[in-house]
Amino acid sequence: KQNFFKLSSISFVLLRSMSSSEEEEEDMEDMEDIEIEIVPGRLYWVAMHSPPGPSARSHHFSIDEDPSYHYEPFFQDFGPLDISQIYQYCKMLASKLYDSSLADKRIVHICSQGPKARANAACLICAFQVIVVGKNAEDAYQPFNGVNPPFPPFRDATCGADTYGLTILDCLRGLEKAIACKWFDWKQFNLKSYDFLARVEHGDMSWIIPNKFLALAGPSPVPTDAQGFPAFEPENCVVAFRLD
């Protein structure tokens, strides 16, 4: 009976999610393009139904279909993107802004009208403001205050109803705190090391506080999981901690 009720509960959540997605798609059809000015005359964020054509005064780019910025959900979660992807976005956007061949153009981040795509894209461009420009969280998010429709909050990756909605501003405040505490420095961030440890077969690990607080997935009793993916066994943990 317990298994039946558990499966029924999950099925209900999935059906509700599918219904919600269909409603979102219908709402998107009636939405107008949204343009947000991030840096006057220079940097813009635009949500639109279809990509724009070539422009002599603007340089457009999008990450919607870029595999480097793909988010792999566990259940109904959809973001935010991890610090590796945020770092790569900051490097990419900084290179565009400092590119002399684009000096006389508006740099425009284009994203689709989908609520999840909009939330992740807005979070990235705001994170750039905090990390690279040095703004505080509130100032970085200020251009998006009152945006309509509002961004959906990020949610926990576990199954079932979400009990706490994580906003973009929450994420930006976390970044601001990490930078202030010197837990994250984008000029010294080791992308190769982060991505190596983040792989499941290498422990699915991430330093929360460098060299003090490490988060990792629970080890597996077998080398592959039920889906055939590599898993991290207890003896691998011993090796990893000795090397560290």
C-alpha cells in the first residue's frame, strides 16, 4: 500500500507538471518580446519568440541550445546552472565586451520566452554583474525588478512538492557572499579541477568552502548504478581523500 500511494503521489506530481508545461506554452504564445537594458547603450538581455536577423548595430548571442550550458534535471528542477557554467559564461561575455571588433555594437543576450530558459539566462547575466563588474546582488538584479511575467523560482531536485522557492536574487546574494569570503575568485577559479571532481565517477564532489567543506554524493556499493552509469564506491573515497 505504501508503494502504491508513493507511486500515485509521484504520478500526480508528474501529471500536474505536464499540465503546467502545457499552460506555460499557451501563455508564451501571447507574450511580447521583453528587452532589458543591463548596461546603457552596451549590454542587453532579450527574451523573444524567434532569433533576430543580422544587425549592423547589435551582436546577438544565445546559450539556449549550447550544450556547455545544458542543465541536467533530476526531477522537476531546471537550474540554476553550476559555478563552472557561470564562470564560462562570465569569460565568454567579458571577451565579447572587450573585443575591439564589437566595440561599436550592442551586445545582446537572446533567450527564448520559456520561463525556465528566461530564469537561467537572467541569472547568468546578473551573475556576470556580481562576479565581473563587482555590483552587489540587489544592484545586479535591479534591471529585472518588476519583470512580467515574473521568473519562476528554482526548486529542490528531489521528487514531490517543493517547499522552498530559490529566487535569482537568492543566488546572487550567495555569490556575493562567496566572493566577500574569498570562497570564489573568478580570476583564480580552476575550471578543469571543478569539472573533474563533478563527474560521478570521480565522486560528484564540490568544494563549498575551499579546503574546508566538501559536498559529495553518497558512495555506491557497486561500480555502476541501475541505469548503467559509473558510480563512486567507498574505496574510491579513501583514495580521493588521501590524494587531497
